[in-house]
Amino acid sequence: MESEQDSTATEKVMRRVRGLFAKAEGTDNSDEADTFRAKAYELLAKHNLDEMRVRASGQQSASSARDNQIVIVRFDIPLRYRNERIMLLVSVAGALRNRGVDCGDGVQRIIGVRRNVERARFLYSLLTPQMLSATSKYVPDDPFDHAAVVRERQSFMNGFADMVYLRLCEAEANAVREAGDAVAVVVKEDVDRTNAAFVKKWPNTRKTSLAHGHSGAGFEAGLRSGNAADVGHTRLGGGRKALGS
């Protein structure tokens, strides 16, 4: 059972993360927004390592044992900008060492260690409205060409998602490096367990491409807004398609 002290510490961190995202949303200065998001990623990564250190020491409470279970969580993605929302989910979940499957009709399932899946769900819920808000403010060169506006905004969101992926990966890698070799071993164990669980649950997936628009100005603007860099994302297909290998 999670102690009151552990619960309070986690809630405090989550409030701080939400506060940093609120500051990012509340500023029109893109550099300030980038800084607030980067601090939020760093804070969440370092908080996660507290539990990893406990595991590395060989000690584990009932609550930490629960957090280390492999779980599958379903996400139902709305139709509007569905592919772009999926790209964001893939980016967040993958950066936090999860795997995922596209079951069609907007249904996504993410598998991983509960702690990592819950962090992905938390960040995705905060980043989605920020991505949509930033997209609504982006005005392409020809705002009267409706088809071009749609394409540019889709590309903007792809850039945003790629930026988020890189920044999250950077924050996670920095935190693990600072924590030392013992924690790095625990992190690798989580990755191996997640991959094994994925293969066991969905053994017949095959790799296909996830549509990913890179229309110049929109994509570059999305990169700046998300503050990261382009990375490739894939889906796997069979009956289902896997996200974030």
C-alpha cells in the first residue's frame, strides 16, 4: 500500500508539473514556453528515478511492486486530427519506454511498466491541448487556401510531436546518467520486460509506416513550438499495428 508520504510527494510533483505546463500555455514567448516544458520533463524524470533507486537497492514496498507491474492501457483518439494525436501519443509513450498498438478506429493500446504508462498518460493529457492550441494560432503563408492550411497545420503538429519526443528522451537519458549504473540496469530491465510482454501479447505484428507530413514551414514551426527535433516513428501492422518500437 502506498504510504501517505509517498502519495503526498507524488501529488506535489504532479502539481508542479501542471503548473509548469500552465505557464507554458500562458506565455506567447515560444522560448519561455520551451523552458517551462523542459523543466516539467526534467522534474518528472527525476521524480521517477526516486523509485528506480529503491529498486536498485533491492528494497521494494507494496506500492512500488504495483507500480512495476506490466499493464495495458487503452486510449480512444477523437476523429479530429486523429493521426496527429496518435503521433503525439506515440512520441510520449515511446520516449518513456513503452510500446503501443494501433487497433484501428482511433483505439490505441499502450503496454509498459505501470509507472511509465501512467507518466505517459499524464503527459499526453497535458500536451494534447497545448499542441492543439499552438496549432490554432499558427497561420500559414496563404490562410485563404483551406486545403493548404489543413496540410500545414497537420505538419505543424507532427513537428510538435517530434520535438516532444526528443526533449523527453533527453530528460530521461540525463536523469538516468546522473543516477548511475545501478539505475541504468533497472531501466534496461524495464525495457526488456516491456518488449517481452509486447511480443507475447501481439506476436504477429509487422512494421508499416505511420503517415507523417513534413511540409516545410508548418513542420519547422511545429518543431520550434515543441522544442525538439525530427525523429522517425513507425507502426506495425498485421491485424493490429504496433506503435513506438
